[in-house]
Amino acid sequence: MHDVTIVGAGPVGLFLACELGLAGCSVLVLERDAEPRSPWKADPLGNRGLTAASMEAFHRRGLLRPLRTASGVDEAPGDGRGTDLDPPPPPRTARRFAGHFAGMMLDPAAIDDAALPFRLPGPAAQGMMTRLEAVEAVLSERAARLGVRIRRGAPVSAISQDDEGVTVRAGERDYAARWLVGCDGGRSTVRGLAGFAFTGTEPQFTGYVMLATIADPGQLRPGFHLTPTGMYIRAFTEGYVAMLDCDGGAFDRSRQPTREHLQAVLRRISGTDVTLSDIQLASTFTDRAMQATDYRRGRVLLAGDAAHIHSPLGGQGLNLGLGDAMNLGWKLAATVRGDAPDGLLDTYARERLPVGAEVLDWTRAQAVSMRPDPHGQAIQGVLRDLLRTRDGTTYAYQRISGYSHRYDLGGDHPLVGRDVPDLRLEDGTRVGDLMRDGRAVVLDFSAGHALHDSAMGWKSRLRYVAGSARNELGVAAVFVRPDGAVAWVGEHDPGHEDFERAAGRWLGAPDN
């Protein structure tokens, strides 16, 4: 029996498997597809944007450099020690693409970096473009080194659970584990078999993505183009075209789009008589926005698209799922080990459900503003005016990048509940470098190192570091959970009792 079975070997399932493997759990990943490679994961169809929050997650586990290499992205300057220490140029001068809202592009130069809460320059200070195959390759390699088993060509057909564990039927075999996590996508088999309620809103549009031979490519301008009937995107990669048709989701995904249909939709949206002479690959999607009403039923949990689906507008899906995996991994591992405080695993859904709901609303707002009727066009006009302002652009960028995200963890300090800034110690070490082993971290900047004795009570689950940083943000001490969320801030003279309460809440009883 494994500690955890994960269904789905996409980025979310693999990231979660790495988190559990890092904590010493035995993990089995079951994947429906027999082969990991697919044109839908390669360039250009598999291109995805990672937000700064996701980049920080990879940085904290020592995976940022391998991911940059696999993605063909130039590495940030290093110090020769094989770590992600030195920052790239300041964010505003380095940022080339800031995202979009419903096809309305954000101007990187208009973003007020001073308004981004507790951001510091560093190797993960901004997002980057990658490919699904690159993400999965890096995570698969790490998972293998951690002893994670991956079985491909194993579609799940049945699930049963009791108080002791969960049995999964995949292919012709049964697999038993203490816990099961469904990371198997928007049409999740695990979600259906386990009986999770899945509720939300119906679509406003049908989306199309294709690789095509365009007879007269000069008729389509490169980039994002919002029109009165939808939006089309022509990438610089030859033949890649995406479209959003405001038809109320009328073209069902179960139908394969023909060349004639795709050409007719593209002509109507683009207002041209462009000709598609051949279609190599094509698929459809909608902006249907649905979310599980809970992320746990007994010993079965959901993460990623299995827990929530929405349109790809703004590139939030992959990043939202990686956030689920980062939040769940250490909590489930502590539960498996038996040292989790009461109710720790329940905080996964309590913290991530609101984040998912916010993203669904963010994509719904974009879909409504693209409607071709007078109401949608009026909304679009107001939004264009707002996005021309510094405050409007900064607000939208905060939402897209994840910089605005904050868990409600209690406490009055505005840093509590946010991702820890990538503080840099005097010796050049960054917070991200201290979190490679998946433990919590305490940074004690106070002159007397007042927290040492208290922190040692959780020595096996916590890394204590005393000293000064190049920018301490005006605090005396910071307690960071294994997922990077700040759980406690000590101001001025950090108190033992306050820290011990926070550590007990998240790490359980001290070591014996």
C-alpha cells in the first residue's frame, strides 16, 4: 500500500508527487495516456505562461534553473555556486509582457512596481513562457529521483474508500493507498466516481485553437485582436491561430471542427476573407466556469482542473493548479506522517476554494466584456479607459501575476498570509534557497536571536536562520510555512509565546 495515489501525471499531479516524495511519502501516480509526449504539450500548442507566484514555487524547490533550461529561457545571472541567487534587472525594465484582460493588452511600462505588496527583486520576480512538455519533463525527473512511481496507460474505472484507505481500479489492477488525489483534469474521473458536487456557470463563447496552413497569412496581423464578434490570436509561430467566438458555447466540444467551419469562424471574427488550406491539429473549448463545492471527500482530494475549470483567458489555469499542489503537499505529508495538528488537512480547501472562486470570477468578467452586444461593448469601453491608467494597469497585473493573493491566516501584519518575499541574507543566500528540503523556515533578524530555543522544539520540521538581511522589511522575525506563505511576523522584539502558538498551529506538537 502506498501512502498516496495521484491520478494524473500532468504538471499539477507531478508537482504534488514531488512535494510528497520530498517529505518521504511513498507515492504512485496513475496516468491514462500511455505516452507523455503529445503535440498538445509541445511548441506552440503547449505554450503556457507561468506567473511570478508559480516561478517562486519552482525556485523554492530548486527547480527554477532546470525549468529555465528545459524551456529555452536564458538563466538569470548566477554567482557560480549553482543556485538561483542573483536577481535579473529590475522588474519594470526587464518585463516585456504583462498579460491581457479579455484581449486588451497591459502596458508593462504603466505598472507601478512600488505598489506591488512586499515584492523584492530576485530570480523569480516575474513570470515566463514555457511549454507543458518542459514542465512535465523537469517534474518527472525530480519525481523519479524521489522514488515516485509513475504508471502510464492506466485509466481509472472505479474507486472505493473506507476509514483506512482508498482502492483504485486502473486497467486490470487494483491499487491501494491511504489517500487519493485526483489531478486528472477538467473531465476528472476521480471527481465523478467520488461523488464531488461540481457547480458553476454556462459558457459565453466557444474557443478554438489550431495549427493550420494559411494560404494568405498577410491578412491576419500577429498578436491579440479583439473584434466586435470575438477575438483572434495569431502567434509568430507559423500556422498557430486561436479564436474566441461569442456564440454562447454553441459549438460543442464533442464535435471535431472541420476546415470549412474553422475558416468560416475565422473570417467572421477577423473581418477578412482569409483562407485555410489545411488543418493539422484543432481543438475547441469554452469558458464554462465550474468548481467543486469542496476539495475533499473522506480520503479523496482534488487539485488542479479536477477541482475547477474556467476559460484560459489570462492564463490562470496551470498556475492555479500549481498553487493547489504547493498548498496541499506539505499538509497531506504531515497527515501521512502523523505529526499534523488537528484540522491541518481541512485548511487546504478552506484556503484554496476562495482562490479558485476568485479566478473563476476573473475569467467570467473577461468573457462578459467580450460580448458583441451593446452591453458588452459598453463594458469594454469603460475597461479600456481604466487599463490606460497606471492604477488600472497595476491592479490588473496584480490579479494576473498572483501578487494580490493573500490567505486569511489571522494576524494584523499585512505580510501574514502572503507569499514570503525572496529576502536575501548578508551572505547572499535567499529565502528560496532555504526551502529546498520542504521544511518551514524561521528568519530571526533580532540582535539577540530571541527565537532560537523556541524554534528548536520543531527542529525536524523547521529550519532556523539567524542574522541580518539586505532588506528586512522592518520586521524582527518571520515564520514561513513549507508552501512559502508567511504564517507569523515578529515585530520589534519577537515574543516566544506568539511564535510558539503559530508554530503549533501549523506544525503540530514539538519534537520529542
